[in-house]
Amino acid sequence: RSERVRSMKNPKPTAAIVGCGDIAHYHVRGYQLADVEVVAFVDPLAAAREQFIEEYGGGVGFVSLEEMFAAGTTPHLVSVCAWHLLHAPLTVAAAQPGVKGILCEKPMAVGLGEADRMIAACDAAGGKLAISHQRRFTLGWEKGRELIASGHLGEPEFAVTKLAQGLLNCGTHAIDG
């Protein structure tokens, strides 16, 4: 009985994945580790939705966020894992009452106006917005920061980095680093 009462007071958190591409797998696995139930996969491509439903054993597929909300599915969390030019419109569409948080892949947006629109939409809906720009917290990057801050490597004068997949994709990590 106490287990049932507890689950009624604090139901298992739910999430939706928007954009069923490569990075979305990491979001699903992260939610699984945190015991968050992924209830929806949103992607205009049926094959992508179906792959995720089959691979992760559940959830419902939707063509759009509008379709998901119209069907009565309002998850606690929404991960925006689509192409960066779609981050702003998808985040604005995901910012609905009942959605507690949106985790948007980096880069946040391709312009300040779109970033401001994303923040305003989340504020108006009462939800939080986080940008998935976590590489600075990996052990190697933290150790590098520690070595530089301690002066162990001397005073850095410049840095060189190699990156793939363009400035807006992996280049943001190089700039952040």
C-alpha cells in the first residue's frame, strides 16, 4: 500500500524525444539511467520513430509536437535532438504548461533573437530550459582546466583544436573548451 501511495504522490517522470537521430540515443540512455520513462518519439520520418520504439521497447511515435500534445501526451521533460536550425521552433512548440523542462541540444540557436524567443516561451509556460553542452564536465576536460588553472602548464598563449562536423555542431565544444 505505501508503495502505491508513494507512486500516486510522485509519479515516475516522463520524457519525449524530438528528433530521432544519432544524439537522441544518448538522451534515451540518460533517461533510462535516471529512471525516466520515455513515452514519446517525435520525428517526421516514420522509420526513425519506429526504430526508436523498437530499440527502446516502448513509447508512442508522433509526426510533430503538435500531434503529441493533441493526443493528450504532455511529458515532464522534452529533449530537442533535431538539427540546430530547428532548435528554436521546436523548443517554442515544446514549451507547454505541464512540461517541466526542455533539454535542447547545442547550439541553443543560430541567433540571439531565436535564443530570446526560446527563453521567453519556457518562462511563459513555467518550465526550465537547459542546453546540452556538457563536454566541459568530462574528466579529461576537467583535468585540463585544473592543469591550466594551477599553472602546471605555464601561461597559455593560444590553443589549436581540430573539429569535425562544422562550427555549429562540434565547434561549439572547441570554443567552450
